[in-house]
Amino acid sequence: MVVLGAWGFAGSDAGASALIGAVAYFVPNALFAVRLLLGYLAPRRPGSLVFFWGEALKLLATALIVVAVAWRWGGWLVWPAFLLGLLGVMKGYVVLMALRRLP
């Protein structure tokens, strides 16, 4: 929704920036979720430290992606759209809870 809104409101650069912002958080979050799922399905369940270290690595990976995007595409990146795309994925679970769509 954020990507389409940015694209329609401010043009293709803003839409691409919002998409890059969304992917910058979605990919580390998806990898973390897969890691947790694989740990849950293993014969020996991981401890709580696995979750906290995984969360720390996820946030570090997101920060590194943001820095890499700023360094590589900072010239044409639309920062408000980028940050809204990032925020939209970060807070997507709130929308899912409001719509009662969580598993």
C-alpha cells in the first residue's frame, strides 16, 4: 500500500524508494522467521538467547542494508518514501492484528 501510494503520489522514484525501503526490512525479517521456524521444528528447541541474538542480527542487517542503499543510490533516493516503506513493513503486523488476520 505504501509503495503504491508513493508511486501514485510522488512518481516512480518515490515508488522505487518505498519498495527498496520495504525490502530492506522484509528480507532480514523473513530470514529470521525461517530460522525461528526451523529451530522450532528441530528435535531440540532453541533457548531464548537464540531469539535475542537473531533479533539483534536482524536489526544489524537492516541497518547495514539502509547504509548500503544510502551509499549506492543516495542520489535519486526519495528519503521520505524510503522511510515510509521501511516503516510500513515494520508495522505491518499491527494492520494484521487489527484485521484479525494473524495465524
